[in-house]
Amino acid sequence: MRASKSRVLHRSLRETPPKAIGGEGVWLIAEDGRRILDASGGAAVSCLGHQHPRVLEAMSRQASKLAYAHTAFFSSEPAEALADKLVGHEPGGLAYAYLVSGGSEAVEAGIKLARQYFIEIGQPQRRHFIARRQSYHGNTLGALAAGGNAWRREPYAPLLSSAFSHVTPAFAYHEKRDGESETDFVSRLAAELEEEFQRLGPENVAAFIAEPVVGATAGCVPAPEGYFRAVREICDSYGALVIFDEVMCGMGRTGTLHAWEQEGIAPDIQAIAKGLGGGYQPIGAMLASGRIVDAVRDGSGAFQHGHTYLAHPMACAAALEVQRVIDAEQLLDRVKKLGSQLERRLTERFGNHRHIGDIRGRGLFQAIELVADRPTRAPFDPALKLHQRVKAIAFEGGLGCYPAGGTVDGRSGDHVLLAPPYIATSDNIDMIVDRLGQAVDSALKSVG
Ligand code: PLP
């Protein structure tokens, strides 16, 4: 980092990060020539790595035809083809795609569609949403209100809707009591959700929203077996919708195209982004079930929402090609294989480490959690910002990890999240674990 002369409002207002000037597969190239192994695909975005020739060609083809046309007047070939690719086969009943520019927009659209659906079917009192603590659904005000990260919410709390309440996350490492079985843990969480419905009045709840595998706030936390089936049952019994936020964990990251495929249930509404366009263009999507869209079509006839860059042809063309490449190169199989290798290597390197309390995740979406004391799972003092030290040292050593990962609301410890590109090699995976191991050990040394 160097002293700032930049006019760009960067994340830090004190430091300007180095310029990235190129990319090659899993590698990012900095202005000083350093090559950084992109072990988190940025923010779990670059699933095909950088500069995939097929995607570049598809973008160039589209640019030569049409970059933009307003969706009030036109659809476009790439938008139609992308929606067909995503929901033409109606996975889990999801039959329509609303194409936006990123994850927060996709979540906002999902929340608004759920609300509008209930107005259209004559249940306008359904205005409450139940979410979970230690979740992240985006930074726009609606998505932030859904999120359950107290630190992110705090400065904006007076601006956030009170329509969202938060229950305990299915985060076994921290929330499961000593001696409690996984089944009892799931039953306890289900009972809490049930109580929350009762507190709000079940007829007033529009939807439950959750990330099937929690990403940014907690670090790759899958739910215990049966949890999401229990959630679905409770929501169904009260006529509430299930919204899944797969912005980070979706589009193949966990080894199946949708993370919910591993849970035995499907949502009514789903948000996707990141791996959808692989970073080649900013794009996200809200997928909605046929019954919801049909009800709105039969009612007012229009979703009362919109953005200037909806279904942007360039973004859709890039995302379509990313998804075609995932199929053509059978990358979901590769994610499963490399994911098992990553998990195994992390376990070999950190399984007996006195300061690594948990190794968790699915597919190429894995995290380690650093704790001061393994038996009690006590985190390090947040003031040490240990996760930042690990990542800064890793970066110096040529390894890029996901930037977030601090102690969340005093509940979880520092974590490091890995989300390598699906096109990584087995050697890349070994190198990620080796470099991370060195960074963890020297960061721990620096805090004594
Ligand atoms: N939802 C989840 C689960 C995310 O991880 C993120 C971003 O990290 C978002 C929503 C917001 O997406 P975006 O940053 O594209 O607005």
C-alpha cells in the first residue's frame, strides 16, 4: 500500500492498493510485476480465473453487435439465452430470471418480489422477513437490513427497515452446545424459528432468508443435515416463502450448481451473482418460482421494480459464456475433486494446529478459523486483527485470500476464506495450502 494520491474513493481512505494490470488463469499480475495466486477468486467471483479466451471472445462478439438497449423497449438475444440457460429446465420450480448488476440488487429484488407477491394474492399484512444473525446479504439498505452482522449494520441502524428480525444461525462450531447432538441442535434451531413465527404472527411473515452456506461473515459455514428441510417445513406450514441467497456459495462453488441441491429442498426465490459472470462483467440474478411470477402476472401484471442496467446485453453475453464453459469443461466435477483435495490438504496442515479451531466448507469454498484456545473456542482479541495479518503476509508471499474474516459480533474467531477458481490445478491447491500455512505461522508469531 502507498500513500494516496488517487482520486478513486477506495475502501481505505488512507491507502491506495497496488494496481492490478493483468490476469492469467489463476494468477493476478500487479503493477510491480508480482504474480499473486488468486486463491479466493477476488470475492469468490473469478470462477474461470482471468482472461478465459472463450469469454473474451463472446464479449467481443456481443460488443460488436449491441452494448445496451433499454429493457422498457427491448429484450436481447443474450438475455433470453441466459435466462433459458439458468431456468429453462425449471430447477426446483425456479422458472424466471430477473437479471441485475450484482448480488445486493439480486437480494433487494427478491425481497421486493416476495412482498409484492403477497400483496397481489391478497395477503398484504405479510411484511416481516426472518433472517439469521452472522449473515451477509449485501450493502444496500434493504439487503443490509436483511443481513445479521451487527458491526456492518450499526452505523446505518436508524435507516434500516424494522421488517427484518434475526434468529440463531446454523453455525455448529459456535452455536451447538457441548454434548448436544446435531439432531438436537437442528431441533432447537427449528423450535426457535417456530417461536419467531409465533412472535411475529405467522400470518404476517413473508419469507425466511438465508445463505445455504454462509460466506463473508462466518467463513464457509454449511448447515447441519436436516436444518434446511426443517426450515422449509415450517415456512410451508405457515405459507411463508423461502429465499436463498446464493450470491457467494452458488453457481457451482460448492460442487453442485446450486448449493441447495445438497439440502434436498429448493427455495421459492434465489439470489445469485459472483460466479454467474465470473467477474467478466458485473451481473447478478434473482430467480423466482413459476407460481410467484404467475400470481403477479395474473394480478397487476408487472413487477414494480427496475434498474437502468437490467439484463445488460454485454453482461448477459459474458455470463452465458461463463456458464457454457462450466458445462463444456465439466467444471462442477473438477470443483468436487479439487474441493476434496483442498479440504484434505487443509486438514493435514492445520488439523492438529493449536490455533486452528475449525476447518469447514463445501467444494472449492473452504475456510479455517483461528482461535486463541481450541478447547473453549475462544477467539483472539479482535484488536489484534489477526486475520488481516495473515492475509497481508499471505499477499506478500504471493497468495490472495478473501479480505473479510474478522471476529463477528464476538461470536466467531478470525477466519480465512478460500474460493479458488474452478480451473485451478492440483498443484495450485497444494501451493495455496503451503503459502497459507506459512502466513498463518508467521502471523501467529507476530502476535506472540
Ligand atoms: N449476498 C451474499 C451472500 C454476499 O456474499 C454478497 C457479497 O459478498 C452479497 C449478497 C452482495 O453482493 P454484491 O457485493 O455483488 O452487491
